[in-house]
Amino acid sequence: MNAVDFQALLPLLVLAAGAILLMVQIAWHRNPGLTAALAAIMLVLAALSCRFAAEVAPLQVTPLLLADRFALLFCTLFGFAGAITAVLSRDYVSHHGDEPEEFFLLLVLATMGACVLAYAVHVASLLLGMELLSISLYALIAYPNKSILPLEAAAKYLVLSGAASATALFGFALLYAATGSLGFTALGQGLAVTGTGQSVLLPAAVLVFAGLAFKLSIVPFHLWTPDVYDGAPAPVTGFLASVAKAAVFVVLLRLFLDADLFRYRILVEITGLLAIFSMLAGNLLALLQSNIKRMLAYSSIAHLGYLLIVFMVCINAANQALAVEAASFYLIAYTATTIAAFGLLTLISTEATVRENIQLQHVSGLFWRQPLLACLMLVALLSLAGIPLTAGFIAKFYLVTAAVSGHHWVLLFSLVAGSSIGIYYYLRVIYYMTRRPEEYRVEQHPIRHWRGRFLSGVLIAAILLLGVAPQSLMYYLRSILL
Amino acid sequence: MSMAGLILLLLLGGLLAWQAERIHPNLPRWTALVTVTAALLYLLAAAPTEPGATMAGPHYSGSWLLHLKLAWMPRFGIAFELAMDGLSLLLLVLTLLLGLIAIAASWSEIDFKPGLFQANVVWTLAGVCGVFLAVDLFLFFLFWEVMLIPMYLLIAIWGHENKTYAAMKFFIFTQASGLLMLLAIVVLAWQGLALTGQLSFSYFDLLGLSFDPRLGWWTMLGFFLAFTVKLPAFPFHTWLPDAHTQAPTAGSVLLAGILLKTGAYGLLRLCIPLFPDASQQFAPVAMGLGVAGIIYGAILAFAQSDFKRLVAYSSVSHMGFVLLGLYAWNALALQGAVMQMVAHGVSTAALFMLAGALQHRLHTRDMGRMGGLWHQAPRMGACAMFFALASLGLPGLGNFVAEFLVLLGLFSVQPWLAAAASLGLVTAAVYSLWMMQQAFQGAPDTRRNMADFDGREMLAMAAMMFALLWLGLHPQPVLDLAQPVLDSLRAAAPFDNPVAALDTAAAAVPGRGL
Amino acid sequence: MTAIWLIPLFPLASATLLLLSAGRLPRQVAAVLGAGSVGLAAVCVALTARAFLADGEVREFTLWTWMAVGEFTPRIAFYIDGLTVVMMSVITGVGFLIHLYSVEFMWEDESICRYFAYMNLFVGAMLLLVMADNLLLLYLGWEGVGVCSYLLVGFWYRDPANGSAARKAFVVTRIGDTAMALGLFLLFTELGTLDIQPLLAAADSQWQVGDTLPILATALLLGGAVGKSAQLPLHTWLPDAMAGPTPVSALIHAATMVTAGVYLIARTFGLFQLAPPTQEAVAWIGLSTLLLAAFAALAQHDIKRILAYSTISQIGYMFLALGVGAYASGIFHLVTHAFFKALLFLAAGAVIHCLHHEHNIFRMGGLRTRLPVVFWSFLIGSAALAALPFTSGFYSKDAILLSAWELPGIGHWLWAGGLLGALLTGIYSFRLVFVVFFGEAHTQPDHQPGWKMSLPLAVLCVLSLVGGLLVLPLGNVFPPSGHHAAGHTIEYISIGTPLLGLLLAYLLFLGRQLPVDRLVDSAPGRNLRNFWLSGWRIDQLYDALWVRPFTSLSRWWRNEPVDRIYNAVVAFTQWAHHKLAALQTGELRWYATTMVFGLMLLLAIMLRNAT
Amino acid sequence: MNGLQIPMEQVLALAGILFSCGLLGLMLRRNIIFMLMSLEVMLNAAALAFVAAGAKWSQADGQIIFLLILTVAAAEVAVGLGLVLQIQRRFKTLDMDQARRLRG
């Protein structure tokens, strides 16, 4: 390891330093405000440090980590997302737990896990990153120890996620047994040499895919999603739904690309099949859901279904670049949007007493009571629904373009069908938000913290900016992927 | 003249109207009025009438007046590209005029959040203007979708008793079909890439692409569905009666007056010229849907007891003529279709304004509870009579010119369909007069105390009456504005009609066509 | 004279003024405007007619090009030939008299302003109809008069029955109008123009006698004519249209608008000559209508309905004339009919006016002495209607019957039918006179008509009597009809038949020489009477055939059947939602189980495809 | 195969059996503790497979992964046991079938 290697790993180092710093600070003086601020600062620093790391990219640091601009892009994203989550959680956890400081420590660790996944090009780093992320999340989910729902959610997540990790690992073990390699690229070469003659190979790949698909809550591995989203504290749900999924998706995509699993048509067709299932089932499940968190959980199933389309597109090597570009843009847009949506839920549940269970009527008339928050939610929902002027639209446009370039009509029609169903439940939230004062009864006080307003403004601006002027990000994506 | 400036003016005006509410609750409507008036004056004063500087592109014909192209997303060959020709100009004028009418119609109707209301009205106008101006297909789709949001809010917030259902239905129908159009647009652009080696969403680059018949057919269908849902054509019309009925008056006026026209515009500008072969094959089906819509809409209009619902179904019926005219695709029928877009916009807007005024005064739209209103409100009665007659296609008013031209043009292509469609003339008389009978004639309820139209409302009505008379008696300016556009569209996408004599004669006029 | 455009302008401008005033003008002003504008138009017509009679030159006058799309360039333009001059004279002349009459008749009505506005609008539209140089402008006038008819029939809108009658009038004529519009489409598509004279010339050069296209085109035009002129099978609206004020019935539903169909056929006779089957159909339609309406008139007891059926019947004669090629005779009958039928209606109106809106003739009676002016008017009108010798109706009807007789082939049948009609006309017209003005009085008139009502009656009396001596300037319009070569026997029969009718009417209704009551009271008699009273039950037939299916269909579809498709989609998604949501049991073990099943499913797919 | 007595396939089969046992345990047991134990079995099955595979290729990588899995499993169980305590305290039972407030 030399200085350049360290520069390439700067984001991870900053995060690790941040974790240590937070531990020291907590041990020295308990102060939630300070801890949250420190965590946010370190996360932002980590995000910014990617710029420096990018100067030496791409660089293979040990066989485990590859610091390319793709990884750094997502590190930036995760860093900012983590920082926003930290700021959002500041008031939320203070209401929910009596010792909120460690929450931020866990958040930093989880973000670090996500970043490791972005770097990962090896089974070991995948394992470490995924588990760092997951284990921190178990604790984060169960953090509000006064209430019962987070506990249930955490237990479910722990058991199932552990099983999924085990499944993926078992699959890797079988692949390892067949090829003798653990690095993604070497694995792919090994597979090429071995050929698919060995009947264990493709089932092993399926095990790996299934284990990761669980983390992405792809149908049929999706049943945990609403329960965990619902039970977890709102900011954690936002983090779980955006960063955790994006990180796993990135590593899955990298695995498929590096090991060139797209050669195995049947494997990719399974992803296509699951994409269709997810798009339809996710949207159908969300359809009449009146609990907003559960609704968003189901909608995230659908969105991951949309994302899986890129796997099918990648079958044709000529379209891979476009597919990855589309996936990257979609992940960025989806992360921003999801953070915004759950940020709103965080902000409106901060004021009230303990409320994990946010129903539609809780946002009744939000437009008239808290216009800024309502605008945040409106923008987020429109983005999720893929309406123009928002990031979600460009993202969907990207996906459609990619799918059209590969002529995947069935997937496209599923996407249209799913999106059409989706409009209903997104609009339903908007409808509740625009209900007139005489049509609802809810007591809520407007948010007073500048933090909430500031974040709302930032998120609205980010989503709209990505929707109206995405060209620079497009260029950037193109430049790092070509 | 700056086309982007026009859209920007409306967007900013809407924002201003929204915020004006903080100062005084009556200020937003004035702001909106001033904004739209300013936009209209700007358009009328600054719009060129002569073709502008030449423009690159194989499918540019002399009919374009203005063109603007700013780089936007070069990654996909997407540009912020606007262009205006006579057709767009005509529809823009209609849009802004009806915008004024809509604002006038809701002048004193809105108590709840008037600022946001007016803002949504003005933003809808901005979106529609964008649709009429955009020549980049991506941009077109963007405006197409974006204009729905303020409209959705208008219905969902200020609508009547069943507003949620109506707003949702409206949005889902148009969105779902819009997504299909997005698919089609992307397929089209990809086809362009395959054929020319250059990815572009510009209309000018995409005109005249050749397609594998099956691909062309499906892609055309994507456009067709989106536009016929908006038009609306049978059997995709069912969102319309609900949306129109539940929308506040301004919403109904905008919906019927201009939003429906975007569907027709899309068919005329995009669907047929981009896919001439598929469209020509498809024309019998489309025309069949048109006839079905005419008859079906008329029958259902007659069945309604809700004033607004009746007018809404009459729109379904009238827009069937547009569909017929477009797919007949000859000079006469196209002119008729354009004329119908304008005339129907005006006449239906007026009827919705009337319906709104009635509901405001009587708190009901049920015609069973009206009757004899002529006695209490003779001015309303006279206006209603005028527009009912316009709606049934009385010669001398714009709608007649439109329907006559459509049928005349259609007759040379599909005489039997023309005969079937002309049944619509009879049924239109049935429901229009039935509406008059139920609402305005009969014995008046003497307990009812109802104010007649006031000066503001009469002014709006008079303007629309004048417009219809003008369109009916001297439609030539409108026809002249649209003629070069229609000629070049037909030249770009020729249908080989069985009876081509009329067309060749019209296209042979020097200076028109390609 | 260049100011031809002033002729329709006067009434139209006056109508606009009256409408804009929104009823705020004093009734004196309204009356002066209403009647005066038509009077001015009449003066202009007189000047035009004088100029035309002096030189016999056809005059054309273009205001502006209505629209120009490719070859389709209809203009707002007028074409004045002999036929137009005749029609304009009738419209403005009779129209002015009726307007004058209306001033008194409608004086008490609160909506007199609206009344005159509609009436003036009607006159303007009717003038446009007859002056139009192309079929599209003619169609504008054609529909315009239809709307005015609708507005005026439903003038007293508070009674829903009036509204229904008005709607019926409009919709039934609209059916015909639509056929006519199709005819216009066909003509334009085939001949490339709608200007009447070039059109006729083009038809003449492009089509042969008996071609399919002219037959089709004329059949469609005939549809329009049949609707407007209340001929079979679209005649049912006219009796109901009597719901309007009586001067309206006189002007629109007797003198002018209902004869528009006759005008249309006469105007486009060149086409009809190319289509012998249609021409023959015109004759048969005319004949069957005139007989059917005459029988129906026999059984009516509403004074205006009797006149309405007689109008239908008389227009049947005009159609008969057109059908046998005697265009000039048809127009001649149109003119005389305008005189005497307007007279009859105005007289009937005076009766109704003086008897507090009594319509039933059996509640009148003995008015001969009480309303002498009206009586004499009515008598003269009926005489002309029955075509008693030397009245105007005699000359015109006689000419028609002679022309029919001379037509080879079917001519004799047509003649015989026409003769039977003449007999019936005699009976029903004098039945009316005898029942209303003779016998004992049932109702007392409370006042006498004033000069504004009497003067038009007097003028029309004179015209009805001597109108037969008029020589219409139609020589250059129609082909000269052959010299009447029928024997004197035919002449005598023609003269005798109406007299026979008069005699029968006397015997039946005044002299009570024949057992009419017993006849009517017998079961077949009563049935026949009811059958005729209901207008041969054609209304009921149409009700069952068209109206009820339409209304029940619309009621059945009322709630949007198409929505059922979409509702099914919605129901399916909701069903799927519930099914899927039922899997979310919250049970950890179940979740694990689904994951395992999912895994096994994937493995199964994989292995199945791998082998 | 440097003196390895047991063929790799058999070890992998054993690992597979263990893994299946763990899965069955997850599906069948209601007690959260037994579920955690099943989880351990699954993880260890994977770890065993890595060791066997590493041995086959004569690489240390398999064993390193084994160590990593061991650590991860320990961490997971540590958090898991913390949750178990809380569950016992709040739900008064360890039967996860009782913990189903979140559903639908």
C-alpha cells in the first residue's frame, strides 16, 4: 500500500476515521447535537473526498477493492445520503430514544459498508461490506427501544437477511469450488474455462443471485420489505430503501459485469422474469395500501423491478454501456427521491409523539398546513411516478431507452402496466395532501427547525435539477463508463 | 418573437398569481388575467405571418414561421426545440383566448386558495402552449405530461362532489397512454438512429423514416392511443364525462376548450405524418372509431340529466368529427378538423361556462331541477340557445363550417362512413334541444330567485358568440393560416386516396406544399 | 339595382337589434322595427322585381367568398332570376302583411320583442334561401329557417308541449336536411362545385339521363325537400308545429318555409330531369301525401290542425306538379297557396284571438254575423283552397291536374288521385267554414279585429281572388310546358269536383242531410275517424320505430357501458392486490418459507433449462 | 489433492445438507433462538463449503473467508441475542409467530 492507494481509498478512510471520532466523542461527552453534526460532517467529507480519490482512479487496491470512478460516484451518493439521513434523524431519534448518540455511529458504519460494496470486486469485500451494512442496519432498525414495532422489524430483518447472506455465500462457495477464484473477474474467467458443463455452476449462480435479490427485495424474496420499512424509524427506512439497495445493486451489477454472467442467457432471463414479477406485484401490493411507509415499501419493490430491466438489456454487449448508465442514473434519482419521501415522513413524525405507523390521513391537507413539506412530498411522489420535470422521469426515460435499444417489449409493457397502476397510489397521497380543511381532522404543528426546511429545499432542488437539467450528470456517467 | 418567452411569461405569471394571494384574495385573478392578456397581446403583436429564415433539415417546408433550438441533452440528441407555424399560432391564440374565458368564468367562483387556483390555470395554459410549440419529441412529451399536473390539481382540489374519482381517472388514463407514447417516441428515435446513424428527437429529423411494417404499426399505435385518449375517441373517452363534470368551471373550460385539442394536434402533427403508411392502413379503423364516437357520444349525451355531463358527451361526439377529418387526410377534411378544433373549443367552453354559472347560482347541475330558467334569466337562455345551436351545427356558425368540411372531405374517401357520421347531425339536434328544453324551457319555478348574467359574463359570452359567427361566416383567415401547414403535412405524408382529384388540385397551388 | 344585399339585410339587422336589446325596447319600437324592416325589404324587392320585369336580366351579386379550400369556394352570393323574384315577392309581401297582423295579434305578449326578432330572422333566412347562388348558402338559409321555425313554434316556452312540438319540428326536418347535406357532398364530390348554375351545367354535360349518380343525388336532395315541406314520410312535424303563434303558422308553416322544398326541386330541376325515377317518386310522394293529409284533415277538430293538414295536402299538389314536370304550375300553386293559406291562417288566428285561444271548431259556430270580416276572409280563403272556379287556387290547381293528365303512362292515375284530393279538399275546407261560422254560437267573441289585422286580411282576400290572373316571370327559368291539349271534359271534371265537395260538405255538416253522426258513431266509423284524427297513426309508428328504441337505448347506456371494461380492469387489480396482500401475514416463518420456495422455483427453472 | 482424504464433493454435499437443515429450521421453528441457531448452521455450512473448496484449490482464500464468516456470524448473533432479550422483555415470549403486528 502506498500513498496513492490510500488516496484511492480516501472515502473509506474518512468514514472509518469518522466512526472512531464519534466513538471517542461519545465516550468523552454525550451530546446528541454534536454527534449528529460530527457524523454529518464526516459523511459529507467522505462524499467530497471522492473527488480526490477520483484523481487516481481507476486503481485496483488489493485484490479486494477497485477504486474506479463508478465506485466513487456511488460513494459520493452514499455519503451525501448518509449525511442527509443524519441530519433528518437528529430530531427524530432524540424523541425516540434516551441515548441517541450511537445511532449516528451506526449510521456512519452502515454508510461505510455501502461504500465498501461500491468498491467491492471480490467475494471477501462483498461479504464484509454487506455484513457491515446489514448488521449496522439491524441495530439502527431496532434503535427506538421504547417501542415494539422496530423490534419486530429488526428481528425479521435479521433472521431473513442473515439467511439470504448465507445463501449468497453458499453460492459463492460453490462457485469457488468450481473455479478456484474469488475475485469477480477471475471468477468469470474461471467459469469460462470450466464451461457450464458442470451442473453445479448455474444453480450456484442462482443462489448468489437469490441472496442478493433478497436484499433488493425482488419478488419472490420481497415479503419482509413492508414489515421492516414500516417498523423501522422513518430515517432508517429511507436509508435502507435507498443506500442499502443501491449498494447491493451496484455490487450485483458489478459481479454480473466483471464475471460476465450475461453470457448465461437463462440466468439473465430469470432476472427478466423476476423484474416483471416485481414490477407488477410491487405496484399491485401498493395499490390500496393506506400506510404510507408500507406503500413506499411496495413501490420500492416495483422500482427495483424496473431497475432489473437493465440486466436483460446487458445481454447484448453493445448495449451494456447504456444499460449501466441507465442503472446508475436510476439509482441516483431513486436514492434522492426515496430519501426525500422518507425525509418527509421523518419530518412529520418528529413533531408528533411516537408514530411508526403513518397513515394517509396523517398527510391530509399537508398542502395548506405545511406547503414546503407538501411540495417536497409532491416532488418526490411525482418523481417516483416518473412524471416529467423530476429526476424519476429522466431515470425512467433512461430505462425505456435502454430497453428499447434491446427490443425488450415484454419488459417494456410490464413497465407501462406497472407504472400505470403506480400512478394511482402516488396520486392518492397527493390527493390526501390537497384535501381541504373541512375534509380532515388532524393536529400537527408546523416544523420549526431550519434543518428540516433546509433539507426539504435541497432535496426538492436536487430532484428538480436532475429532472430539468440532467445533461451534466449524463455526461459524467458517460465519461466514467466509457 | 420569443416562443420560450411566451411560455416563461405564463409560468412566471402563474407563480406571481400564486403569491399575490398573500396581499389580497382578489389579486390573483387580476394577476392571472393580466398575465394571459399580456401573453395574448404579445402573441398577436409579435407573431410573424410570413415564413421565417430558412432552417436546415430535409423536411422543412415553407410553412414554418419561427424556430428555436437550444442544446439540452445532447447525450440523446434532445434539444429544447420550439417551432411555430400557422397551425400552432392558431391554436395558441385559441388557447390564450379560452384561458381568458376560463379566468372570467371562475371570476367569483373560487373562495379556497384563489392564488393557487389561478396559478394552476395559468400553468395549464403554459403547458398547452408548450405542447403546441414543441417540435422536439422529448420536449413535446414533457409538456404533454406536465400540463396534466395543474389540471389534475384543479380538479382534485376545486372540483365537485366526486372530484377524487374524476381527477384520478383523468390522470391515469392520460398517463398510461402517455407512457405508451413515450415508448413509441423512443422507438422512433432509435429507428432514426438505425437509419441515419444519429440519435435525435427532433421532429424534423424523424419525419419520413421508413419502418418495418410491423414495427411502424405498433409505434404508430403508441402515438395513436395517447392522442385518442386525450381527444377523446370512443372507447377511450370514459374519463372525459367524469373529469368535465367534476372540474371547476375554469377546469372544464380548459379541458374541453384546449386540452382535448392537444390530442387532435398530436394526431395531425405527429401520428399521421410520422407514420404515413401505418396510418393509412389504420385509417379505416380510426374513422370507424370516429363514427362510433359521434353516435355513441350523442346517444349518451341525450341520456344525461346532468348539464355538464351532457355537454361532456357532446364533446365526445364532436371530437369524433375531428378524428374523421384527420384520417380522411385530404385538404377539405383536414381544414374541417382544424376548424372543428377551434369552433368546438369556443362553443363547448361557452357551454361549460354556462353550466358553471348555473351551478354557481342553483347549486345543482341536475336539469331535472331546472326548467323554465328562460323566464328568470333570459340572457342566459339566449346564450344557451345560441351555443346549443352552434353545437348542433347551425350553418353560419363555426361548427357548421367544420363539420361540413369534414364530411365533405370524408365523402370523397369513404362515402358510407360520411353517411353514418352525418347521423351525428341529427342526434346533435336531439340532445342540444333536449338540453334547452329541460333547463330553460318549461314552466319556471316561481320560488327560484336567480341572477341573470352580469356584464362580465355577458362580455365573455359575447366574445365567444362573435368568434363563432366570424368563424361561421368568414372563416377564411383561419383557413388561410392553416392551409400551408396542412398542405406541407400532406405532402410529407401522402395517402394515396382513391379519389385524389381534389387533393392534387389543392396541392398544385403554387407556393404551397413542398 | 345593385343594393340586392339590402333585401335580406333589413330583416337581419332588425333581428340583431331586437335580440341585442334583450327585450328592453318599448313594444311600439319593436313593432315598428319588426314590421317596418320587412316592409322595407318588400319595397326593395318591389324595386328589384320592377327592374327585372323591365329587362328580364338575371342578376348576380357577390358579397364575399365564404371559404376557399382547394376547389371548394362557395361564396356569399345572390342569384336573382324570375323564380327568385317570385319567391322574394311572396316572402316579403305576404311576410309584411303577416308582420303587420302580428303587431296587433302579439301586442299583449310580454315577449313581443323576441317575437319580432325571430320573425325577422326568419324572413332574413328565408330570403337567403331563395336568393342563394350556391347550394351551401341555400343550406344556410334552409337550416336558418328551420331554427326560426323551432324558436317560434316553441315561442311560448312555458308549456312543455310547445317545446316538444318545436323539437319534433326541428329534428324531423333535420333528418331531411342531413340527407340533403349528403346530397351536397355527392354533388360536390362528383361535379366539383356547389354553385347552382355551373352545377346544373356540369351535371348536364357529365351525366346521362337515368345514370345512378343523378338519381342518388336527387334522391338525397328530395330527402331534404320532403323534410322541409312536410311530405311523406317526414310530414309528421307540421300538425304539431301549430303550437306556435298563429301568424307564425301563417308565415312559416303555410306560406313560405314549408314550400322551400318545392323551391329546392324547382331550383335544381335540371338534376331531376336527369333522374326520371326520382322525378316519378316526387310525383308519387306528392300524390300520396296529398291524399293522406286530406283524409286526416277531414277528421280533425282543431282549427289549426285542419289547416296544417290542408297545407301538407296542398304542398302535395305542388310536388305532384314538380313530379310531372310542370314546374311553373307548381310554383304558381305555391304562390296562390301562399295567398290563400296565409289568409286562412290569419283569419283563423283572428277567430282564435277573438275567442280567447279557442282552437276546437266544435266549440265555435255562428261566427258569421259576429265576426263578419273574418267570415268573409275565411270564406274567400276556403273557396280558393277548394279551388272553386275563378279563385286563384282554381287556376293553379287546374294547371297541375292538366299537366298530370298529359303525362304519358302514369299520368292518368296521378290525375285521378289529384282529383280525389280536390274533392276531399272541398269537403274539409267547407266543413270548416260551416262548422265555425254557421250554426249556433258556442262562444262569444269579446272584440273585433282592429285595422292592423283586418287590412292584411283584406289584401290577402283580394290576392286570393285575383291571384290566378298573375303571370309569373318564369318563362326563362323552366322549359316551356307543352300546350294543354286535354279535352274539355277533363276541364269540366276539374271544375266540378270542388263543387261536388262543397255540396257534400253542405249536406254533411250544415244541411245535416246525410247521417254523418251515425256513420261516425258506428264502430268502424269511429275507428276510421280516430285513425285519421291521429294522422294515420304514423306518429305512433315512428314512436315505436325510432323514438322509443332511441330513448330506451340511451337509458340503457346511460351509465356508460364502456366503463365496464375499465371497471373490470380495476376490479382485477384490486382482486390481485388483495390476493397478494393476503400473503403478507407478518409471520416470520412464512416469509422464510416463501423465500425457500422462491429459491427452489428459480433452481427448478434453471435446471429445467440447463438440461 | 495434497493428502486430503475426503473428496471435495462429499464435503460440499455435507455443506448442502447442513444448509438445508438450517433452511428447514428457519421454516419450522417458531422460537427466535432456534431460528438464530438455524441461521448459524446455514452460515457455517457456507463456511464449510469455502474451506473445502479452498482445500481443493490449495489456497488460503477459502479459510480466510471462513474466518470472515465466523466473525460476521458472531456479530450477527451478538445483535440477534440483544434483540432476543428485548423481544423477551416486550413480547413476553420468544415465539415469533406471536410477533406479527406488522403485516398486510
